[in-house]
Amino acid sequence: MSVFRNIFRRALKMCDISYRIIRYSLMLSCLLLAGSLALYVSSGGLSVFTYDTYYCAEELLKMPFVVLLIGIIASVCVEDMTVK
């Protein structure tokens, strides 16, 4: 419980730009996951006719992790440049 409290305290001390980068990358990741889920449901499973939709959902499922990683790296770089 105290670990989460320390994480939130540290997040509140971030500069405004870093906080926005993290927030928007998290929002984009959630949007990508929701889109992937919608494509999975609409494809109805893997078949010859729904291969394109299923493959698009598979690739869309991989993107949130990349977006979060880039967002975290960018946030750390901005935070390091502003706090000296």
C-alpha cells in the first residue's frame, strides 16, 4: 500500500509537461486496447474472410506497450532537462 502512495506522491511532484506526456500516452494506450478489443469482437475469430481484421487487431494489441515505453522515456527526458 505504501508503495502505491509513494508512486502517486512522486507523480504529483512531476513538472506539468512530463505529467501530460504520461497522461496522454496512458490515454492513447487505453484507446488502442479498446480498439483492438472492438476489432477482435467484430472479426468473430480467425477465418479466411476475417483474416485482415483479425491481423489488424493483433497488431493493434502490440502498440500500447510501445506507446507507454516511448511516453515514459520522453517524460523522463523532459523531467531531467527541467529539474536541475
